[in-house]
Amino acid sequence: MYKIVKKRQLNPTVTMMDIYAPLVAKKAQAGQFIILRADDDGERIPLTVAGYDRINGTVKIIFQVVGDSTMSLNDKKEGEYISDFVGPLGKPTETEGIRKVCIVGGGVGCAIALPVAQRFKELGAEVHSIIGFRNKDLVILEDEFRACSDRLTLMTDDGSYGTKGVVTAPLKEAIESGEKYDMVIAIGPLVMMKFVVATTKPYNVPTTVSMNPIMIDGTGMCGGCRLTVGGKTKFACVDGPDFNGFEVDFDEAMLRSTMYSDFERHEREEHCNLFKKEAE
Ligand SMILES: Cc1cc2nc3c(=O)[nH]c(=O)nc-3n(C[C@H](O)[C@H](O)[C@H](O)COP(=O)(O)OP(=O)(O)OC[C@H]3O[C@@H](n4cnc5c(N)ncnc54)[C@H](O)[C@@H]3O)c2cc1C
Ligand code: FES
């Protein structure tokens, strides 16, 4: 059992938790993920390591409540326990030789992007961050990004905070104004990453994307997380989650991501009905 040492709501649908898991905290690196089950009969939930404290043995996770399993996790209170917490899984983000990087985060993808930005800062790289949200109420981790970025641009779709527009606009502007990035790293919704790649490709700026397809075992055995990268089949859990954005087949990934939509909607509705009945 793994104790929830701290729980904090970051916005109406995003929650942060520090979990006591000293063995994971000891080895975790930016870009890796864990798989947890809130309860013994729960579904596996892959979540990125959003931070770690090797001294106190805690691992930070930041998750958006989107369906049945994340609702169950969010029902847990500080001081309570979750059943399983396995990791670190996947490959850490490649940092070798990168002196100047632009991190592009979208929505809850910013939770995944933050430890990457922090790691580059620690290594002495120049970090430009561009983070985007639908509106002001959904903004998360602004102070944390400010602390580890040499330049931070915050965008909202509706202009209710920061600059109005999508993340690709300031990215294009920066590249066209002569910023020479060794790497652009995009983490967020598939469609956002697809458009980041469409922005950087004409300028040939190396671009890494973090792919989060549906995962089951997280160890390369079930094939659930397969993607086509450079014309070859890859498993995001063991070959990624980071991949060369120029090589990812985004259209196929988007199609596969909607495969279980009906089932997921049904489970979400069941959870809400159960919650309503318990409240009555
Ligand atoms: C490597 C990796 C890292 C991730 N990191 C984060 C993170 O840091 N924060 C965060 O909020 N989310 C993260 N996710 C997504 C998160 O795992 C899903 O939101 C969660 O599993 C949804 O479960 P649910 O039952 O609540 O929702 P459901 O109703 O079951 O599904 C809602 C949506 O969540 C996604 N999803 C569902 N099950 C899985 C699964 N087993 N694997 C991957 N995606 C799934 C699908 O896109 C689905 O359409 C990550 C996913 C992967 C693969
Ligand atoms: S999750 Fe099973 S192969 Fe990757």
C-alpha cells in the first residue's frame, strides 16, 4: 500500500498528489512514468512522474479527472492509501548535448512537461517554455514553469489570461526571429503535438514528442500501446514515451486513441450514478 502524503487541487479537474514510494523515488527520472491502481480491483492508470523527492521518498503525480479510474483516484483523501504504484517505467527524456531547448506544453501535458523543463534547467541549458490552456481557470503550474524557464510564454485559447492563441504561434515567431533551438519538446494533446511538428519541420528543428497511447501492462508485452514511428511498429511503454516527432504517424495514433470511447463513456456514467446514489 502506498500512502498519499499530500493532495492538492490545481484546477477544477486537475489534482496533484505526493505518494510515499521510496524505491520509485530513488530511481525516477524526467520523462518516465508509473502505473498505479487506486484499489485492488481498480484499472491500471499510467501517469508521468511529475517530480520526486529522493530524501523523503515521495513521487509527485498530477492527473486530470477524465473517467472512472481517475475519479476513483481523486476520491482518495490525503493520508489514505492506494494499492499499487509501479515504476519508474519507460525511457527518461534524452538531454545529452542539448544546450537550448523549447518546451511546449498543452493542458495537463504541462504536468508532464514541467519535470523535463526542470531537468534541462538543472543541467544548465537555456530553457524557453510555451504553455497553453483553453482558458484562465485551467492554468496550472505557472509559477513552477516561471522558476525553471529563461523565457515563459503563456497562451490561452480565449485570451482570458496570458496571450490569446495557440502554442504554435509563439513557437513559429521564435524560430523565425532566429532562435536556434537544439530541440523542441512537445507534450500535450495529440493534435497539438501534430501541429507543433508541422511548425518545426519546415525549419528542420529537431522535435521530440511524448506519446501517451492506451497502456495496459507497461512492459512491452501486450502490444496495447503500439504506434507507427518511421514506418516501424514501436511500443510507447518501452521504446518511449518520447519519440522523434517527424517520424510519428499522428493520424493513426489519433484513430487508435478513440477506440474505446463508448466503453469509457459508459464507465464514467456508471461512476457518476454510483456517486449520486451514495449521496442520496
Ligand atoms: C505514459 C503515460 C503517461 C500519462 N501521464 C499522465 C499524466 O501525468 N497526467 C494525466 O492526467 N494523464 C496522464 N496519462 C493519461 C492517463 O493515463 C489517463 O487519463 C487515464 O488512464 C484515464 O483513465 P480513466 O479511467 O479515468 O478514463 P477513461 O474514461 O478510461 O478514459 C479517458 C481517456 O483517458 C485515456 N486512457 C484511458 N485509459 C488509459 C490507459 N490505460 N493508458 C493510457 N491512456 C488511457 C484515453 O485517452 C481515454 O480516452 C498518461 C498516459 C500514459 C500512457
Ligand atoms: S502497454 Fe503493453 S506493450 Fe506497452
